[in-house]
Amino acid sequence: MKRILVIALAVLSMMGRVYADEGMWLPMFVERLNYVDMQKMGLQLTPEELYSINHNSLKDAIVGLGSSPRPTGFFCTGEIVSEHGLLFTNHHCGYGSIQKLSSVEHDYLKDGFWAKNYSEELPAADMTASFLIRMEDVTKDVLGVVTDDMDWAARGRAINAKIKELQEAASENGKYNPVIKGFFEGNEYYMFVYQVYTDVRLVGVANSSIGKFGGDTDNWMWPRHTGDFSIFRVYADKDGNPAAYSKDNVPLTPKHHLPISLDGVQKDDFTMIWGFPGSTERYMSSYGIDYNVDTFYPIIIDIFGKELEVMDEFMQKDDAINLMYADNHAGLANTWKNFIGQCTMLRKNKVSEAKVKLENNFMLWVNRNNKTEYKDALSNLKEAYSQMGKVAKYVYYPNFISQMGPTGKAAAFMGYYTAATGDDKDMKEAAAMELQAMNVDSWFAESDPQVEHKMFAEMLKLYRKAFAEEELPEFYSNVIDKKFKGDIDAFADYVYENSIFATPESIKAFIAKPSAKKLKKDYAFQISQQMTDVIMQAVPQYRASMTATQENDHIFVKGLREYYAEMYPEKSLYPDANSTMRMSYGSVQDYMPADAVHYDYVCTANGILEKYVPGDYEFDAPKRLIDLIEKKDFGPYADENGDLIVCFLSTNDITGGNSGSPIMNGKGELIGLAFDGNWEAMSGDVNFEPRLQRTINVDARYVLFIIDKYAGATNLINELDIRKSEPKPIREEEEVPAE
Ligand code: ARG
């Protein structure tokens, strides 16, 4: 019996190579590293059709979404789907822009928006779309400046200076935005040259009750029934070059656009996803994992959880507040749930334990081969994380909490206070002058005084709970306890009545007549000062440990690559995600989330009816959608059983930043948009879990159904390049015989 099992396992693990698809690969190496594998699995394109710098290729339809002034800090991915620059991304990626374009009267998050023609499209001032022109290995140039006598900080400075120089040279006088990034913890460097388009316009979006159906309850979960897509368009000047918004701009004619397939998905079908994954930690040591799980994540969960509680209370009863905080809330909720999931699943999937095994084997190899360079990396990491763990609390709690409400505003006056209480007369005058330039109104934009007031009080309570009495800044005992009998709500009310920093008017009045004495007496300012002191005391230690983790991660990963090359030469390593273009490939697959539980790889619109709760904050759905589903009026978008597939699962390896990425079949046609990962594999950013890890995609047919049948946006359906293969005969002999 046993023996058979061993063989069966070996076979399984060989199949695993074909089906379980770990790795976010750099497209420029596709031919060397992945092509044969991909072809075996069902890819029908040539390497040149995937990535080429001389010809148009698939990469030219993949877009990094950013916002100025850092357009290449991609938060999501988009793909071009028509000859006229039409762009698909997720609903949750367009969310912030759509919020900014909305008002309570025209709430496009709540009600959706569909432009009937170009002239109705709305400029999304803060969205940019970057196309990758080329990428190249610049490791030799960058690391060429490093000499043996440099310490880690000097090394960093030399590298950054070189990076700046190379980026400038490649920008061709501002035509391109080149970005150089470190890979494998600074052991390799690559340059990515982008062309950045800044005139991007909103074309279509469904109501949030479709685009965010299931809300935060369903977020990070399967089965999922969210129509997570929104539609934008990239505009250019008449010559196709990037240009700031202008009426005269025209839709971009792209080098490549993705056709959309109506064929749908079957289990085992080949899938590939291209996009801009943000960050993974696949080479993190067990010490880093333990620090995150035991120290860092719990702090953030504590703070964000309370912030969300306060926001929820007001958002759910007030439309204006709901709209105002929509994007902020969604971002916090997403990270909060992600960190809870990571803590749970890193433990449950025993990721740290697996790393300890790897680290033990690594050390055996180090000692056996006398690799002195790598000898101390792990023990140094252990020490660095232990030091960081001791101070993290004193950095994060005051840092987040002192940014809230009036304390956050008071912090902006710290520089003035220092100058005003010093002896340098010129400095004093300069500091008072600087106050005039403050854009006070902008500090209060997108914030509601009731929410901020409550948040301020709740955060002060949270802080008190997180620390021992003797560790609290002295305003707790001197002011809150002595003058307000420990009643934080009463204290917060007092601050909101009396502090300079409670309203824009009082801040402006102060700026008109600034005085260090008044500042010193202001409670919000005192809190800000005292919390800053807490942070400043912890910062040197925190920074030193941070530097030590970076330096030793660099050495550890260098050693690990050598270890793998010697011990497992058949294994190719892929670099961690770092917001650069990657390709991941896999297949459509179901999974078993727990013993005896089987999750199908597709879900249908029937699930929307099952989850539907009229009037609910998360599970309401538009009446029109419910009617269409009940009538099974799905048009050409139904599957072979007459059902409407909403989302499907694949084994592709993705992470945050990939949101909005196209998932494509072997012909490079769009079959859906990737938008999430699944709960059971929330540990996936640190360790890929082949058995459990899945990408959640919204099916292209559901997207088209919403555009066409739900919204009636036939103008867009006509613009898209929609394809359907001829149905294949089931058996040869069933073909109609020729006359
Ligand atoms: N989990 C998704 C991601 O990280 C975001 C989903 C947003 N939806 C939400 N309910 N907050 O890309």
C-alpha cells in the first residue's frame, strides 16, 4: 500500500508542475523559462506575440493604473479592449476616481454611469495609464557602483544615485517614465520604460450593488458574485502621444487590444494573467513571518478595525458620508480583512514552520560548504526582528493615532513652534510666512466633522487600552484624568469646542495671528507633541532593525539562490512581486477548502438570488438585475446549460496590484478579469499553496451581460471585439454527412 502511495504522490507532483501555477514571471524571459510549459498547457501564441519590443504584442494591451504625481506606483492593472483605447479594470480599481466624479445628486457609485458617446465620457483627473515600452536588465550598471568598503547605507546611496542617472538617460527628455527596481532583495536590477497617458475618462460602471455585491463580507472569499469591473478610455493628442486633458484629445489608437471570448471556461483550461502585482514576500525568513503575525499585523488590525467601526456607524445612515468615505473605507476594510486572513492562514497553513525547515537545510548546506558569507544572515535576521518587535508598538500606535482629527492638523505646526520658541529671528519670520501657504481647506476635504470627532475619541481610548498606565503620554493623567475625570468623550468634546485645530476657520484665524504660547496651551497640539516624542524615542531602534533586516535579507536571498542552484538545479526561481509587469499562467480549477467540502470552479447568477437581501448595505441588488436573472434572460451570454456564469477560479499566482488584470485563454482572448484571492490561501503572499490557492475572476460573459442586457450600452458592445469559436462536434460520426 505504502509504496503505491509514494508512486501516486510522485505522479501527482509531476502533474502539479503542469497545473499548480506558482510564479509571477518577467515577460522578457518567457521564451527561456516558461514557453514550453505554457504551450503544453494550451497556449497557442508565439513568444513574439506575447512579448516583443520590435513588434506589437500582447504586452501592449496591458496597462498599469496609477495617479499623478507618482503615475508608475501602480495600484491596479487595466487592459485595452478596443481599437479606440477602451480600457477594462475592476470596479474596486475605478472606485476612487468614480467617487471623486460623484456627488449626492449624481452618485455614480450608487447608481452607475454609462456614457452614450465620447462626449459624455467623464475625465478622471486622478487616473493615469502606463504602457510598457521595454524592459531591460541593468544589474551590471547598477551594482557596478558598489565597492567592498561600502556599508549598507553607503551602498544604498550609491545605487540610488546610479538609478537616478540611468532613469534620466532613458527618459529621452521626458518622453518616457523609466523606473528601475531591485529584484531578489537587491541582487538584480531591471529597468522598465513606460509611456504614461494622463487623460483617462470614465465610460461605464454598474451600480456598486453589482460592482461591489457582497461588500466586505464576501471580500477575499469564494463563492463570489461580484461584477467587479469598470470601463475607462485612454485619450491622446492627435498624434497618439500622451497629453493633459483637452477637448481636442482623441481616443488612443493602441498597438494591441484584447479580443473578448464568449467561449467560457471548462475545468483544466489554460489561463494566463498579465499585470502589475504589487508585493509578495516569498523569500521572507521565518523570523519576518513571526514578527508580522505576532506583532505587526495585530497592531494594524486593532487600529483599522476601530476606524472602520466608526466610519460604518455614520456611513450606513447618511448618503453624503457614505459617498465621502467610500474609497477610504474600502481600502482600510480590504487591508484589515487581509491582515486578519494572513494571521489566521499563515498559522493554519504552517508557513513559518515550513520556512524553518528550509532555513535548517540552508544552514546545513552553508556549514557543509563553508559559505562564510551567508553564515550569519539568519541569526542576524532573528536579532533584527526581535529588536523591531520590541519597539513596533511605540511607532505604529502613536503614528496612526496622532494623524487623526485635530492632532493630525496640529502636527503641521510643529516646525513653526520650534522656530517660534528658538532664538533665530529670521527662522521665526520664515516659519510664520510658511504658515500662510498652508491649504487649510484641503485638510478638511473628504472628511466629516461628526466622524472625525468620534474617531478622535475612539482612537484616544484605543491608545489607552494598548499601553500600560505608566507608558501613557502625560496628557492622559495631567489632562484627561485630572480635568475630565478620565472621561475621554468629554475630553474630545472639549477639544472640538476649544482647540485651534477643530475647524478650518479657527486654524485660519490662528495663521493670521500665530503665537507659540497659544499653541503650547492647545490640547490637540500637546497630544501631537507628546505622541511624537514617543515615536522619536522608538525610531532609532526601529530604523536600525529595519536596515538590518534589509541587509540580511539581501544576503540570505543571495545565499538561497546559490543553494537552490546547487541543490535543485531544475527549479527556476521567480522574483517577488514589485509593481512590475508579470505574467502568471495556470488553469481553471476547483478546490477543497476543508475536509469533505468541495468548491466548484464557477458560480452562477442563481447565487445572486440566494444571497440577495433587499435594502441591505452589502447584499442588495438592482431590481432590473434580479428580474433578468429570474427570467433567465441572459442573451448570448448564457453557458451551454442556459445559466449565467458570474465568476470563476483559476490557479494563477497573483497578488494585490493584479486587480483588473486580464485573464486570457490560449489564444490571448479575454475570458475575465482577475479581482481577488481566496480566504483559505491568505498566506499566499508569503508562500504559494498549490492545493488551496486560487484567483477569483469575474467572467467576461457576465461583464458583457451587464453592459448589454442590464445597462443597454450597445454602443460599447459594438465597439468591442467579441469572438466565439465554432462549436466542435462531440463525435466525428455525428457530423452531418455530405449529400
Ligand atoms: N480584495 C480585493 C483586492 O485586494 C479588493 C476587493 C474590494 N472590495 C471590497 N469589498 N472592499 O484587490
